[in-house]
Amino acid sequence: MLEKLLEINDIHAEADKKEILKGLNLTVNKGEIHVIMGPNGAGKSTLMNVIMGHPKYKVTNGSIDFEGENITELKTNERAKKGIFLSFQNPEEVPGITVESLLRSARTESTGKPIKLLAFRRELKEKMALLEMNESYAERYLNVGFSGGEKKKNEIIQMLMINPKLAILDETDSGLDVDAVKIVSKGISEFKNENNSILIITHNSKILQYLKPDFVHVLLDGKIVKTGDASLMNEINTKGFASFREMV
């Protein structure tokens, strides 16, 4: 029997008093890859932020359950401790905090256990090699002077080192060349197992050439209007999102 990880029930959410999500429903079971696709302005980023508990977004109706617990009112850091991770579309530069120190703090917070430094550094070195990222980046300030591709790789390294139960990847393939998409996809595949889940939010299917999703959802005007398997991506690529407007 499939075990539910994330269940979103009739979520309505607004930002700046404007309703963006309008009764969205979504269930993600452990071991699954889900893809949310939709045009700009459909509500994809809002959904991501609502799941993560961004204070800018106000849930006006509905609920979010994670492993059977209602987390609708929990703060962002509390959700992160429960095992939810968000990879940003445009990672911020953070002067004064190195990549390694951030990851050590995140690992300690998520596990509640002390870090064995040598083992941690060995593991980090292995993950950076997997993502074809020079290990010297571990001692650099977070994303400062990083290229767009390096920032995206660093997000995936964070995911691998923190090892969350649910990874939300927001436009991870945005701005990446073909080689970088392959490398990032390899890191995502390394993370995936039967006990965790991935929610990929995108408006194109570049990264999905290398990852096989279990479900693809079309998000329009704040609602999921169609769900299918990986073949739904072909329909989207052929017809565009306009063909789903009548379902709204």
C-alpha cells in the first residue's frame, strides 16, 4: 500500500490580498516524482511557497498534511525540520557564510545529532565530485561569485547532504545548458529512493528528458486542471498550455 507523504486539500492562498491558488488538491506518496507544469502566472511558485510556509502567502482555506500531520500553520523552519526542502529558482548570494558551514548547520538542525567533521567533509567531497563541482567551493561564501550553473549544482548538493523526505525543485533547469542539466539530473537521480519524494515545478520539460516522473500535473489559474503520466508532457509540448484553458 502506498504511503502518503504530502496531501494538499482544497488550498486557497493569496498574496497582497490577491487570490492565487483557488482550490488546489494534490497527493504525493513516498517514492514518487511529481511534476507541476504551467505557464508563467499560473500559481506554480505560489504553490511552492505555500508548501514551505513563506509568510508572504496567506492560506485562506484548506489544509496541508505532511506524513499525516496538519502543517498548515507551522513556520518555515519547523517544516524544514520535518523534512521539506526547497531548491530555489534564483539562489541568493550570502556573504560571510561558507557552503560547508551552512550545510553543517542544516545537517545538525535536521538530524538533531552532532556532526562528525571528517566523515561529513568526506561525504561533501563525494557529492561535489558527483556534481562535477570543484571541492574548493565548499570554503567559499554561499553562491558569491558562483555562475548560474554552479548555484544550481550547489542547491542539489544541499539536497543530497540534508537528505529531506520531500524535495521541491523550483525551475531547477532554468538557465542551464545541456551539459549542466545532465549533471543536475544525475544528482537528483542519486537522491531519489522509495522513502522520499520529489516535486518538480517547471514550465518546460528540459530536465524531464533525464528524469521519469510518475505524475505530471497541469496548473492553470490556481488549480490543477489535468493529471497524467509522463506522456502528458508530449501533449503539452505539442499543443501548449492553451489547449487546457477550457478545463479551468
